[in-house]
Amino acid sequence: MNEDQANKPYRPIPSKLISVSNARILRWAILFVTVPLSAHLGVLRAGTAASLSTLTHNELGIHQHWLGKIVANVAMYCFAEMGATAIMGK
């Protein structure tokens, strides 16, 4: 959060448009929408993997080390692209 305050103060949390606790609630609510939607679209593995890499980044503190942050972000983008490509190929 300190990084966003210094480098990206326009984002919702640093600009006080949403609180950290409400952002966490929103993140969990979105998870319960995206996984079933991924299943409906036939990309459950990619959707679940993208969600898990995002949760690993945010909840397990992997983002606090530069290498963990890079690996979690690359994994999330790869799985998201895999899902999008699979949907477009149908």
C-alpha cells in the first residue's frame, strides 16, 4: 500500500475511494463470481489457477519479495491469457 501511495496515488485505496477492508471483501466476492463463470465458459482450470496466483500474491505475502511478486504476476497473466485464448478458440 505504501508503494501505491508514493507511485500511484490515484488508485482507489490511496485516494480513499475504498477502504482496505472493503477492497478485501470485494476481492473475495469477485472470486465467488469468477470461478463459476470460468466453469461456465469451459476454462475452469485457467480461471482457478489465475485466481489462486492472485490470492497467493495478496494473502500469502509473496508480493513482499521482488521475485515472488514477479512470479505471481507472471503466473496470473499466463493463466488469464490461457483462459482468454481458449474462450476465443471456441
